[in-house]
Amino acid sequence: MALRHLVAGAAMLAATAGAASAATITIATVNNGDMIKMQKLAPKWEAATGNKINWVVLEENVLRQRVTTDIATKGGQFDILTIGSYETPIWGKQGWLVPLDFPAAYDTADVFPGVRDALSSGGKVYAAPFYAESSFTLYRKDLFDKAGLTMPAKPTYDDIAGFADKLTDKAHEQYGICLRGKAGWGENMAFVDTLVNGFGGRWFDEKWNAQLNTKPWHDALTWYVDLLHRDGPPGVTGNGFNENLALFTTGHCGIWIDATSAAGLVYDKSSSQVWDKTGFTAAPHGVTANGTGWFWAWAMAVPTTSKQPEAAKSFLAWSTSKDYIKLVGDTFGYTVLPPGTRISTYANADYIKAAPFAETVKASILTADITHPTKDPVPYTGIQYVAIPEFQAMGTEVGQLVSAALAGQSTVDAALQKAQDSVSSTMEQAGYK
């Protein structure tokens, strides 16, 4: 886009927000590829508005801890928080976030309704979506062809395990499967929760009784631990999204099940060694397909403790706009556009041409149903999380127990019994029972 158009648009948004003078805003964000691109482009907003940005870039688990502590204690360290579809409605309802009301030029109707709703509470939008994602299966077409294997359109967990066994060649650092093993409710538990859903499990029954020591949890976790021991890379308990992305793009993974937002990075010729060798298909399923593909939106919100809320809202309007998405395409290539947030992105011929995965990603996001995440009825919403305030602490603790089982420090049964006892105690103390 023309620089004068960008400058005019940013200036208009700043004026709309009522910015009377230059301000410095502090943004807490995650260290993934999309956010790093945002940092590289942000000087254009700074030049257009006269404002400055202080970036605090953190690993995912650390980010969650820092922003949660800051907002709960009203610390006021940050003007913009990078949070997700789990935190946003909870924090918005508690009055911790500034409601967002962008000018007509922002075109809120262009944002997918499901994404907009996931970032709302009580009819008010509390965060602007930077990208949205579900999960799917990435695999090496060349390795499958060499082994005489065919990936189904809707693979089962048994399919995946069988393929991984045949693709593993540890002597040549080729691993049949890469999965998240790093402990955290948004790290290993993002995948494990979908796995448990697929095996027919759930966190709670309809009366909020914990269900973690049940057969579906046992079978799912045993599948996960055994498969990664047989066919996973070394050091798997330290691998989250970024680590597995590095392994896959350098040719060390035959199969990787993770976020659809990985697609643009894997297909990026400038950084991926396997961009022309990668295929993709749906997330695997088991006894049910409910909740086997997660739903997540990374978004940015303004805490009520922000010292520069108008400048912060101006940056959100710019960095999640249609013009910004076009700027990413013009600067870095259309393969790596921020996915999953805007209807117009998927009507863009340049994007569809550059991103063979676009329609699959869109379908995965639009069909992920956070209101029906499991085979059996549950009292909560959320696929890879339970949308209650207590989940962040519970999910983190269970993630640590799962990681301990993966590391061989505990048996699956012992980990699940500890998880059951801890979650039951937390729910009783919180008044759910």
C-alpha cells in the first residue's frame, strides 16, 4: 500500500482515539513469528503518529504469567497485553480491560463473527484479534511417498501412530512425530486436551466432578507418552510451538500436529527447508471428532491500568486492520499473512494463490465449536481450555504432571491420580461443588 495512505490512515485512527500529543506505550507480547513481523512494521505507525513503543517480548508461558500477575494486581506495567480467547471474556467481565470501539474504517463486520464473539463479553469487544487458529496435521509428502504411505483426509490417532513408526529414523535425526511436550496450559495441554477429547474424555461431568482419572484420559495420555518415546525427538519435554516449528522446517519431523497458524511459516521459502515438501490435513480424531481441532485467537487488549489508553487503542486499530494485513503481504509475502481473523483475507486472490493451505485453515477455524467440545455433555465452553478463571492454574499444574509422565518421572496413572485430586480440591474450594 502507498505510504501516504498508511500515514493518513494511522493519523486518522490516532485522531479518532483523541491522541493530543506523542506518547510511549509498552506492549507485552509473545515471541512468535507473526508478532516479530509486527515489531518490524511498527515503526511505520510510530512515524505516522509520533508515538513510540516499548516492546516486552516473552516466551509464551512467561508472557501469560507476567500479564496475569500485572492485571490481577493492577500493576500498570503495560498499555497493551497480548492475550487470547480464554482470558479476554473473563477479564473483560471482571472490568480489567478497556472496551474497544473502533471507527467505521476498521470494518468490524469483516472480522469472523466467531472470532469477534470469542473476544467479547456482555456484548462488548475487549480485544482486537491479531490472528486466529485451529489445529491440523502437517506432514512430509516426500517421506510419505518414499515409504509408500498415504495420509487420509481425516486421519485417526491409530493412523498417525502407524505412520510415525514407519517414518522414524533416529540414526539420521528423522523423527516420525513432533508434538508439544513443554509444560503449560497453553503448551502441552493445548494438544493433550484435544487428544483427550478425541478419546472421549472431558475435564468435568455436568455436575463439575473432575474426570481426570478416567479411562479416556488414561488411554489418551498413554498413547501420547508411548508415541513420543518411540518416535519423538530428544528433549521433547522442552519443546513447545517454536521448538517444533524449528524442527519441522529444518526437516527433522515426519508429522507435526499443531496450530494452523504454523502453515504460513512452514510454507515460507525464506525460512523453511520443507516448504515445497509439506502436506496438510485435518487434526486426527478418535472415538469422536468433537474438540479434536482447537480454537484460539491471539489478540491484544488494553488494560484499565494503561497510562496511555488512547494511543494503545490507536495501535490496536492499525495493527489488526485490513490495511495492516495487506502491508504484511506487500512486505513479507502473502504466504505469511496473519490468518483466521478477517473475511476479506480469504477473498484476496493474492493470498489464495500464495497459500495453498488457506481454505483448509479457514474451514478448521470455522468448524471448531467451543460450545460442543466433547463427546459427552459438559458444563463449560472451550476446546483446549475450560473457560473458568480457575483453569489457568489447574491447567498449568496438570501440564506439569503430564510433562513429568512424559519424562519418565511418574507413571501415567500416578500423574492422573494427582491431577484428579488437585483439580477436585480446587473446584471444591472455589465453590463449584
